[in-house]
Amino acid sequence: MSAPVTIQMRFGKDVLQEIWRLTEEAIQRAISITVSRLREMARIYTPEDTGRLLDSFQISTTPQSIIMKWTALSPEGYNYAHVADVGRSGGVPIVAKTPRGLIWKDKAGGWHRAKQVTQGAMAGKFFSSTMKLEARGILIEELRKEIALIGGP
């Protein structure tokens, strides 16, 4: 009868510190690559009418997170990034500020004038939720590549 061969390998403090350092470097490289890929993804998912919303896209990182932000302002100073993302309900009256009233040209080229109109509803594009899912998927993909480079599974 033969006895089994058993080997136990223990990680010393120095080896554990080296593994942690390599892992932390891999995470930072994966975050950096993810950020550059997300800049391109923003062009796909951010609604574009005038380009202000896409131009307002900012992305930054902390050691353990990625922060994406849209801060688009209309020429009047209204921040419409949130409305473009989640939408809004209609029904709010818009009253003319001058005696001339509200004047606008429709898509067919006809002119209209009114003292008051009712704001219409606007459907959201939910681009922030989509970008969050994309960010998670890209980061996991890049982390797997980085861990494979340092000898992981």
C-alpha cells in the first residue's frame, strides 16, 4: 500500500503583497482601457440633435470606479441631460413672455402664433443605463484579459 503524495505551498507575506500589487495594476490598466472604449460608446448611445448632449459627456475615474456625466445646457441655461435620459410628462402650460406671443415654424414650413401652448411629453432614451451596462461588460472583459496576462485562469 502506498501513501499519497501531498504538497502544501504557503504564500508568505512577500508573495501575497506581490499578488496584490499585480492585481491592482491589472485593475488600473483595465479601467484605463474601459474609459477609452466608453468614450467611443458614448457616440453610439448618447442621443444627438444639436450635439450639446454628446459634447457635455465627461468621464473620470477613482481607484475603484468609473464616473460618467452628461451636463448639457440649452442656450437659456436649462440642463436637459436628465430629461433626455428619463423623459418627462407633458401638460405644463408655456405662456408667452411678450405681447407678440409665441411664434414658431412647423416642420411643414407653416408659421404659428399663440399666447399659450401646452408642453408635450418626451420619451427618455435611457442612455445612462445602457452606458452603465456597457461599462460593466467592457470592464469585466478587460479584467479577464489582464488577469490572464499575469498568470490567472
